[in-house]
Amino acid sequence: DVAVRSKSRDANDPFKDEPSRSPLLIPSSQKPFNAEPPVQLLAEKFLTPNDMFFVRNHLPVPCVCLDDYTLDLDLSTGKPSLTYQQLTQNFPKRSVTTTIQCAGNRRSEMVKIKPVKGLNWGSAAISNAKFSGVSLNELLQHYNVNIDTVRAKYIVFEGLDVQPDGSPYGASIPLELARMLKNDIIVAYEMNGEILPRDHGYPLRVIIPGVVGARQVKWLKKIYFSPEESTSHWQRRDYKGFNSSIDWHNVDFDKSVSISQLPVISAICDPVEGTELEPGAEEVTLKGYAWSGGGRGIIRVDVSADGGNTWHEATLKPNGQTPYRSYAWTLWEADIPLPQGQSKTELVVKAVDVSYNVQPDSVAGIWNLRGCLSNAWHRVNVTVPSP
Amino acid sequence: DVAVRSKSRDANDPFKDEPSRSPLLIPSSQKPFNAEPPVQLLAEKFLTPNDMFFVRNHLPVPCVCLDDYTLDLDLSTGKPSLTYQQLTQNFPKRSVTTTIQCAGNRRSEMVKIKPVKGLNWGSAAISNAKFSGVSLNELLQHYNVNIDTVRAKYIVFEGLDVQPDGSPYGASIPLELARMLKNDIIVAYEMNGEILPRDHGYPLRVIIPGVVGARQVKWLKKIYFSPEESTSHWQRRDYKGFNSSIDWHNVDFDKSVSISQLPVISAICDPVEGTELEPGAEEVTLKGYAWSGGGRGIIRVDVSADGGNTWHEATLKPNGQTPYRSYAWTLWEADIPLPQGQSKTELVVKAVDVSYNVQPDSVAGIWNLRGCLSNAWHRVNVTVPSP
Ligand SMILES: [Mo]
Ligand SMILES: [Mo]
């Protein structure tokens, strides 16, 4: 593996070996690198091209030499270490097409209510790809571990990305959830048919469809079962929800449940905020995405061109998946009439999933100190010059 | 089985054989009988007593003579008819504690926005009980039918309750959903340890936990697989969601997905709307329920005594179930400070499920022509006289 040289070459800079990135990506931070694609491009393709897939790194990107690399399993039946060669050659290749979303997607809307801690994400900290690799369940079965009978409460994943003190990024999901998803969790070495890019976890990323990105550990190094959650900062002191009366002076992270599956969300990707439509335009074409966690497919997307007074149903583009195992997003499009005689108006979208969960109306009602789970109705203001 | 005599004994009245009912139940219609318990009593008990369990009948209650009764299965391997004796004696007894909710629970709040068609339910068209009976999966396996490989798209249930034209009540769920729930669907003959009451489906009701009540067919007579949904009125022309710009002049029921799993909901059961609190009261004790469909457990309940400006976390009473197979509701309680110097205030509750789905803020945003799925933040206005 050849590390792509970044501009910064200070030998003491932990970020000295970052990969090269598409100049189209819009960074929300440089070190660690976090970036989203232009939101208008996002809704153009069902499968987000690898170099346009949003990047969420918590730490420097590890520079992995395949000769030294192993994936380490700590199991009741032994502690096998698998080489990349063994993983890619000795197991059937399984694929899942899934949307991955950062818990902080659309955080910038929350910031407008009251400041929060976190990257100032727009609406594109979400992307969709086909991941291929080894079935986690088949891997465990190979080592005589039955995930349905393992005595533990969590499955824990550790990455090769490390903090200054040398401790790795880590995350876990409840074993109950891992059992439900056992045929869908994969240890991925491919993304959209290409070798997994460095920014997306090369050589291996665990893909847990329907679950927040933060648990789908990149640069995967170790998997084990535990009676407790990952002890990492990101599992215990981050990625949790709170009500809007909880702020940093009164927060108790131990009292909140870690985010795993995500709620229903949608966004208008085109037009973007502040767009000036054609003078005298009588209708507008909206495009965007809708998605829900837990494999819950999208059954309806409602759009409005008058701030939510009247609604129209968008046309959904089928994602080819079944309603209860629908891990990929649903792209949608709608041509709807504009209110006449107004120089500006607010476009709105809200989606419904197969369990008839809906998005909340307001950002204020779901504001939280970390700015996670920002899934209110999405609003975009546009102007319509006189003809 | 002895039919309890109702007051109306007109031989031509299809409702002449209705069972007797608790006088505490509050009817929303008499023929067919529909009723909810007093909402304050609802939150008192985790298991709703049978005579207080909300009643949702679409048609007259059938008067079933066990000697004549069979449950008929129409399977690829044959058409077995099972007697009550066979069902109750020849299979292991399985139990599930689950909340059942009418799709129209809390409809009366929607009516205030704009009229809808449907029973004017308050907040108590929901109850919780322990149901026991035969596992549907074990029943099918007994007849060599593997639900995972059946060639069909839906599983259909028919009741003994019939329309004037003789056609039965019917409902279906997608086979994909039935497969996910296969270890939890039961053909119940007991409710809270007693013989299933007539109003709740005597002798048999199919229990499909996490799914709307309307699909859990009572007075169960027939089960079969089909390439299409039940053709009943209630499956095809009712129990579907629409946006608030769809009304009877422009509705197309074929375009909407049938309600199966329900979204997250909660309600304040005590105090009730219009309650006059103690003069000069400085705090108030709220009690209520929270529940989500799809087995998604409740992880947080937020309550407010000032119309939603400030929030407090309610204390949840554990339901004894696991987070992803949590079919029973979560009762909760909270003592919270009242805003001082105000003679009236609005109490509010909203809940969060394990997938971090939240309730929508407003009833207006989810209004629909049938008044289903009314799960906005629940608001109760109370007065506080001067001390
Ligand atoms: Mo994230
Ligand atoms: Mo119902």
C-alpha cells in the first residue's frame, strides 16, 4: 500500500500521512479530516462515488502496511489473527448496499437555535455505497462461535486509529442488535467494487447497516465480545441523545442510551438554501434523499413549496430492497407548483418510514448539546424574482 | 360457551348477542361496540385488567359455540382444521406481553384541527396484556410449512365477525414482517391468564406484537398465505396514512402503504385535561405511558410543565423486556416544578424509542383524513388556583 503524500510533511505531525482527497469535498475540519460532498451532487447518484462519499475521521488516518496487518478476533474458542489475504480469499464475498450517516448530519441547523459542540455539518454527512467483504456471522461460525448463544452483552470493534495516548478508536453495539443483523453485518474490504479507500477504513471496515456511522469502525483491527459497552470516549461520552434542557452544566452521559439505529430523516439537496429560481417561475423541481435506520424503508416523502401549508407526494426512486431490510436510502424527486405573487418562499420535506415514524416538525424540539440526530423537517428558502 | 345477554333482544339485531361489559368503559360507539377505559386508571397497572382493556370491534361480536369451532389453515401441505381442544392441548403454551393500540388512538386531538372520519378516541385506545397460546411458527412447522421459504407475499387472517353481506373481517401483514416476528406471533387463547374474553376474540386472536390492533384479528377463523394483501375493506380502504393535503376528494387508497408497525407515542394519563390542581401548587406529578411499534423499547420520556419550554426526564418503570424486542409499553412518572405565578399551564410529554425516533411536535403536521397515527407531543391543560 502506497500512502498518498499530503502537503504537511512535518515528521511529528500525526496527520502527516493523510490520503489525497477530491477537491470537491467540503471540509468541516482538516485535522482530523472531515468533509461532505456538495449536496446537489449527492442526490444525483444512488451509489455515491467513493471519492465523493462523506468523510468522518475522529483521528489521523492510519497508514496500513498489508504485510504487517491482521484482523484479531478475541473469542471464547481462541484468538485467531487473520491476514488480509485469508479474509479476502478464504470466505465467500458478501455485499450490502447501505447508507451511512454521521450522527451529526444537518447539525448546522441546530446551531442556529443555540450553540452545540460538534462539526458544523450541512445536509451531506450521509452517503450510500455497496460494501463487500466477509459476513461477520460466517467468520464467527468458522471459529465455532455461535452469535446467538455467546455469553456477552455487546460486540466491540477497535480501529487502528489511535489517540495521542495510544488508545484506539472503539465502538460497540448491543449483542441483541448484532443478532438481529447477523446476516447483514460484514467486514468490508470493498466499496463500490473498489478496494476500500484509506479515508473509508482501508483495509477493513465493519459495516453494520441501519446503524450510525460511528459504530461502523474503520481501519478495523480487533473484534471481541464483552459484558459491557466499548469503554471508548465515543461510546461512553459522545454519540448519545438528550433533551433540550440538558446542557454541559447538567449533562450525565451515563444516563443516556448510546445511539445505534438512527431515526427517519430526509433533506432537499436541490435547490439549495438561497437559490434564486427563474424569474416568474410557476413550479420548482425538488430532489433529495430520505432514509431511516433499522432497515425501515421509506414509504412516503411529502414536499411543500409554501412552508408546509400544502403538501405534495414526491416520486420515490425504488432502492431495490425490501421494506424491512431497506438499508439504502431512497432518492426522490418532485415538480410542484410555487405560490404565485411571492418573491420568496420556503421549500420543505418530511419523510415517513415503513413503521410510520415521521420526522419532528421543529429543530428546537430536538435540540441537544452535541447536535446529534438533527432530523426535523428540512427547510430551504428560495427567492423568485418578478418575471 | 354461554352468550351473555345484552339489553337489546330484537331477533333481527345483529348485535343481539353482545357480551356484557364493565360500566367503567367509556364507549365511542355502541354498535359495533368500541370503548376505552378511563385514562387515569390506564397508567395505574402494567397489565391492563381484561375488563378494562380497550375494545375495538368493527362488527358484531360473534357468538362462538366451541363444539362447532375450528381454526382453518389453508397451506400448501394441506388444509387442516384444528379444534380448540387440539390447539390448547397439543402444542406448547407460549406467551407474549404486548401492548395493543388502535390506529385511531388520540384521534380526538386531530378532530380539533379539521374533521376526520373515525371513532372519537381519547388517549386510552391502547392497553397492555399477557397473551398466551400457540406459536404460529410451531403451528406451521407441525404441518411442514417453513415460513421462511413459503412462496407468497402476505399472510392473511380472517375472523368470524361478518359484514351484512356475509364477508368476514380480514387483515394481512407482509410475509417479510411475519418472518421477522415468527417467534413472537401467537394464536392466543388466554389473556392475562384467563380465557380470552368475547370482546377480545374468544376463542382465538392472533397476536402480532408491535403491529396495529387492526391486523391482530379476533375471533380468528382462517389463516392462509397469499400473493396479495387481504382484500378486506380494512386492509385496502382503511388503516393507511396520508399527508394533510389529502382529503376525501383526492384520496387514492391504493397509493398508500397499509399500516403495520406503529410509530413511537406517549400520553399523559394523569392529570387529565382541565384538571384543577391544588391552590398554589408548586409541583405536579405526571403519570402516563410510552410505547413504540416494531419492538422498539422506550429509552427516554421528556415532560414539561410549561408548554415545552423546559423539559425534565420522567422515571421509566422497566417493562422487563429487551430493547429491540420490547412489545410492552413503558409506564412512567415524574414530579416536576410548576411555573410560578401562573393560573394555568400546559403539561407536555414526548417519548424517544431505541432507534431514537421521536414524536412530531404538532398534530397539524400529521393530520390525515382518517385520523390515524395521532402521535404528536401530548398536551394537557391544567389550572392552578391562587393559594
Ligand atoms: Mo458520526
Ligand atoms: Mo384500530
